[in-house]
Amino acid sequence: MTHASRAVAPTTARRRPSAAAPATPARFRPLAVFARPPRRAVRATLAAIAVALVATVLFIAQTPPTVYAIDVFGALRAPGEPAFTVGHRGDRATAPENTMPSLELAMDELEFVETDVQLTRDGVPVLFHDATLERVAGVDRSVDELDLDELERLDVGAWYAPEYAGERVPTLERFLTALARRDDARALIELKADWTPEEARLVTDLVERHGLRGRVVFQSFSIETLTSLQAVAPTLPRIMLIRELPADPVPMAERFGLIGFATTVDSVTAVPGALERAHDAGIAVLCYTLNELEHWETVNALGVDGIITDEPSELDAWLAETAPGT
């Protein structure tokens, strides 16, 4: 078209636009929008980009790396290599279970101590195993039926021996404080029954506050609890307590983000290939609660990574005798 190639006079190019200047032709308006977007839209776009960049940097900086079984348990065992020892509820062969004397003995002498956590009626995590307090305190009430101040009035040591009279149910806070003072101490913490995400956060926040990431492994029989832990603290290590190990445990471990399983001696001997498949995928396998020499020999020969026992001193002595240097 002839008007498209017509030269523009210099004075016309320099002339200040007036209110009467002709509007941009309709066919060019879309191009004009792209050439000179509104200032408000530009500022909004730049602000959104800046926020996204800052969020990405913070996410990368604050999100810890995934924890693997070898980070917590060391190299996974080959058949015949000695398992590590876990004191079940502390060293209950020497002191009353799940009390500070029992737990501190285990923390001082063993690679791992195991304990159980329940919530009081007023929502405080405490260390206790049984469904009721009858066996160790002579009170037919459950932990969740009592507030912390009521629970702490109960004697849970006298049943074991007179010298332990006056021992109380410890809070998880007290236990983690003691654990944090021991650089080499690590713990398996079982959450009893079903926990919601809000309840699970009570314990995961305590672990983080005490700087114990990688030194505490959560465990549970409950799928609901493991799912809650995965939701609120996906990078804290977790293992599943399970009575029968699947023939191929890898899909279940991947589904729940597990670093391992704790199971029975019958389970690992019934399907020994399950242990091998777990190890090939970097997944640990522990056995509970083994107190007899024949069971120690059986699972050690298979290459189980850890043995949870009520007789930790005896197991440690046997391991030292059969595998010097452990």
C-alpha cells in the first residue's frame, strides 16, 4: 500500500502528541499492547517473578536431603555380619522399662535404644508401652485418661525392685534432652496406636528442636500413623513395624517413604529372599524382640541389620565373642 512507504517529515516525528492525536488503528491495537504493556501489569509480573525466585531459593536452602537407611544404620549387613543391638524399652534387664535409669543405661552402652510414646489426656508425649498402667503402677487407667500432672504422681519403679521406687513416667522432652547430651546415642521411637498429623507434629517438632535429625527413627504398626509422619515430616526417618514381611517389601517402602522394616524372626526365615530384595533396594531390616541365643544366631546368619532385645548386655557380649571388634 502506498501510504505504508511514505516518508515521515522530521518535524512530525518530533512533535509532542496532543489530546487530539489520532488513536492507534484498531488492527494495530494488539501489537501496541505488547509493545508497551501497562505499568501496573509490569510491576505485578516482576513482583510475582521475584516472589517465586525467593521461594525457590528458600525451599532449596531449607529442605534437608532425603535420609537413607545407611545414613542411620550404617552399611547394610551381609549374611554373617553382626547386627547392631537395640535395647528394648531401655535396658529392662537391669532397670524398670521406659524409665530414665533404664533408658540412660541403654544410651550409654548401646548403639540404639528403643522406647514407646503415647499422649496424655492434655496432649503431652510420654514414654509408656502398655494399654493401661495396671502392670507397672497398679492403676487400671490408660495414659490418655490422665493429665500429665496426674500421671507424674504414679510410681512406675517399685514393681521392679525397691531401689527403683519413686520412678516416674518420663516425658518425651526429658528423654530427648538426655539423648541430645550423648553424641553417639540414637533411638527408635514407636508411636503407639493411631496418630493424626496434628498429633504427629507434636513429636516431630520436639526432635527438630533438639537437633536430633538422623539420630531418631520413628516406627509404628499403624498405617495411619506412618502416613501422618510422612505428611508432616517427610525427611525424618521412619520404619514400619510389621509381623509378616512381604515377599517383596520394596513397593511398600516406597509408598510410605520408609528406610526399613522391623519384623519377627519367623517372617525373615519364612521368606529369606525378602531380606535380600530389601537390601538390594537400600532398605534395612530389623528383628524384634529376640532374647534367645538360637534366634540371634539365625537372624545374624541371614544378615539382619539390627536386633531388638530385652537382654542387650548378653547380646552385646555374644556379638563381641562371635565377631570380635564389634
